[in-house]
Amino acid sequence: MKNVKQSRKAEKLKDSWYRCCEKGIDKKLEGFLKCVTRDELKERKRESSDLIKVFIEEVKEITEKYADNRPYIFFLTDSEGVLIAKYCCKENEENIKEGVCFTEDSCGTNAISLAMEVKNIIYLKGVEHYCDCFYNWECLATPIVVHNKTIGYLDMSFLGKKIIERDRMLFELILNKLIARMTLNVLFYSEKKIVLNEITKDVLRLSACG
């Protein structure tokens, strides 16, 4: 997994900052401009229940083995950038709630919004975020793609610490495990659906025969 080329990232970053300025997003913004309702969040979490389950299981297992007391914060969003789950390895100061939107027009330039745009992994330093409230964050974000479909976005963030090569390797490991398990889930449900369809056909055939 390779990072987006620096030249392309710089261009996308500049474009994103310009759009934020044009939209009138306040650089002193604290929090998020957009979030979904409680009912909508519940429905989104239901639709992504398999992904959330796999996310929690894999992040917990891998960080317990390899985190070495690093204060990782992992965010999982759905395909539209709505936060549906998170996992913190240690107590920290972040108070981001499920249901907030990590889109550009909700909280300015951030790693998830750029990953949504470039459809690739993004590394973002603190000062590269548009809003000052994220200046103390370093983040990696990437689409989660299963069978050529983006089913969500994975983000690994640090408050007040730099991302090192070991963190990138751990992030890639978690991403690969997520994709592998979700691919198996899709195949299982597809095969199950085919079997059920065949059973339905047999039932209809028998019914027609009396």
C-alpha cells in the first residue's frame, strides 16, 4: 500500500483548503457542522453491523499484541464519512461522538475527507488540517474497498504524537485483515443467497405441481 504521491497530495490539499475558504468554514471551528440524527445513526450502524464487528475485533486484537502503549485512536466511518464506530487504546482527550460527519463541508480538510476524494490512503500532519482544532492531530485514513466497492473508511489518529513507520505497518495490517474478513462475509452471503434462491425455486415448482 503506497501513499498518494506528495505532489498530488499537495495539489488536493490546496484545492480542499480553497473550497473550505469559499464555503466560509471557520478555521476556529470547534466540533462538526454536520451530524446525523440518532435514528439515522442507528440505521447506518445496522447496515454496517458486520463491518463494525470486524473493526472492533481486529483493532482490539492487533493493538493488544503490537500497540506497545502507543495511544492509538481508530475511527470507522461508513461510505459517506459518517462516524459509526471508534476504538481508543488509551484514555485520551478526544470527545468525538458517533454520528458526526468527517466530510469537508462538516469539519474542513481532514484525512478522511481527502481519502474520500482521492480514493487512496492519505497521511495528514496537524498543520495540514484546515481547522485549528485538529492542529494537534496526525492521521492516516484510507478507503475500505471490497469487491471494487467502498464500504467505509478507516482512520488512525494520534493526539500530540507523530506517526512512525511502525504505526503505518500496524495500520496496513488492520486494513488488510478488515478487507479479508469482509470479503469472506460477502462471499458467504452471496453463496447463501444463491442456495436460498434455489430452495425458493424448488418450493415454487412443487407448489405448481400441487
